[in-house]
Amino acid sequence: MSVKLSTRQVGDVSVVDVAGRITLGEGSSMLRDLMREMVGKGQKKILLNLGDVSYIDSSGIGELVSGFTTVTNSGGEMKLLNLNKRVKDLLQITKLYTVFDVHEDEAGAIRAFA
């Protein structure tokens, strides 16, 4: 199964619900394209809900970093929500857990943008 991305607005925050696998190829390029498109439309507050991500590889981690850089360089903020144990462990191993603002509940994450 490849990745499925759906976006919704909660106030001025764009929430991207990510499901499936973020891997080299289609999964990571779809995420990259969506992030660029959102920044291009002036969406500055992006919350990635990774609760339904079953697998992420190094390329997927690279896309999270790339998306974070794209959003930050445009004056926006990107936060992560609902990391499963595997993704959380991967971010801790790569020392990226401290780079991202990670949240466990959506309401708290949305308040953190204020």
C-alpha cells in the first residue's frame, strides 16, 4: 500500500492526515509535492498527522526534513502529530526528534501554533 494524503483545515492550521507507507518513490514524492503546493498557496501552519503511517524509510525521513525546511524557510511552522512507536524510534535514532515539534493530541498541537 502506498501513501494516502488528505488535508483539512482546523482554524488557520492545515492538517495533513497521512496513511500508509512513506518510502522511496511515490510515497515520499507525493508528500514533497503536497508540502510545496501548500507553501505556495501561503499556508504557513502545517500539522502532519502520522497516526496511520505503517512504515517510513530513510527517504521518508528525508522528506519530513525537506518539508520542514521548505515550510520554515517560507516563514511557516510544521509540527508532527500521533507518531507511532516505529516512527518515534526512528526520529530518536537519527536525532531528529529534537528538531521537530511533536505532539500526541491534535487540540494541543493546534494550540501550539498560536
